Amino acid sequence: MGARFFLLLGLIVGLALPAAAQVSPADQTAIRGVIEGQIEAFRRDDGEAAFGFASPNIRSLFGTSETFMEMVRQGYRPVYRPQVFEFREIVTLHGMPTQKVHVVGPDGRPITAFYPMSQQPDGSWRIEGCYLQAPEEHQA
């Protein structure tokens, strides 16, 4: 009974955590290049270039680079103007390869950015979204 409980608990915990993604080294490099390109475009306030790194789903959702950039400026300040931007591992989240990035925003607060990525029919990668998560607070 005890062994089954721990096996079940392990499965439940495992489902709640992102799993390591099976992405080739070349695809890892390509994914990071796309995200870096978008961050550099944000730093230049080049909305057209930044919008170009978004997936067709995201592009159709926002319609224009102006609408997209306004959303980024309002809701994604840490990735719009990061002080620190460090790539971490690629995990699978909701069935998609997702790049984790440690970010310190303009306010000095650390966050983790999750970038789900979609591979296009031509083999290129595009950003399917961005989710920001504050680090867990540790209580003494």
C-alpha cells in the first residue's frame, strides 16, 4: 500500500512539473535565436521586427505590430526592458517545447519567463506566447 501511494504521488507531482523537452541542439539554438531577436527588437522599439518573431496564431490574435507592442509595453515590462535575460532549459509545457528564461525586469525583480514555441512548416521556430512567473517566496 505504501509503495503504491508514493508511486501515485510521484506521478501526480511529475504531471504538475514541466518535463525536459526532446529538442535537438540545432533547434535549441534556433529557438534561442528567435527569442533573442525579439528581445533585441523590443530594445530598439522595432515593433515590426518583434511581431515578426511571433507565431501565426499570435499575429492573428493581435492583428498589427502596434497592438502587439502596446500589449507588451503594458503587460510584459520585464521582457520588454530586461536588465538580465538568461536562458535556462527547454521544457515541455502543455505539449509544446517551452524555453525557460531567468529575467530581471526594469524594477529589479526576478521572474521566470516561459516561451512556448511552435515549429513552422518550413522548419523555422516562432514564439507562441510568453508566460511570466514570479519566483516562489521562501518563508523562514
